[in-house]
Amino acid sequence: MAATNGQPGSNGHSIDWHAEFVAHRGWLRTVIYARLGGSDAVDDVLQEVSLAAVGTSSRVSSPARVPAWLYRIAVRQALLH
């Protein structure tokens, strides 16, 4: 999803991180829930994912790569929890 605010990618598109996270929150929650085995900590880990994503957002070169990148962060954060 390209937007007018956010970090510019290498292809000139700006990435609206809030919109991206809102758009992908549902399936990210499912991934985290599955990794944690149904833990009540899903919301905590989801918040950690959003913080990690904002902290390393410059690594994403195009909006098309955002879902895979968020998935990787979600799995890593769930494993670290």
C-alpha cells in the first residue's frame, strides 16, 4: 500500500506504516496466536511487532514486501516471548 506519508521505498513509493499495520493486524494476530499456542500474550507480542517494525522500517524497499517482512518480525517476536 503506497501512501503520502511514511518512509520512502527504493521505488519512490512512501509506505504508510500505520495503514500497513492496520491492514495486516488480523493475520499477524493469527500467526502470533499459533506460535504462542493460544497464549494470552498475543496483544503484548503484537505491540512488540509494531515497535520492531517501526524501528527497522528503513529495511523495506517496496510496499509489496511489507507483508512478508511483517510475518518475519511476528514469528521472531513470538519466539522471543
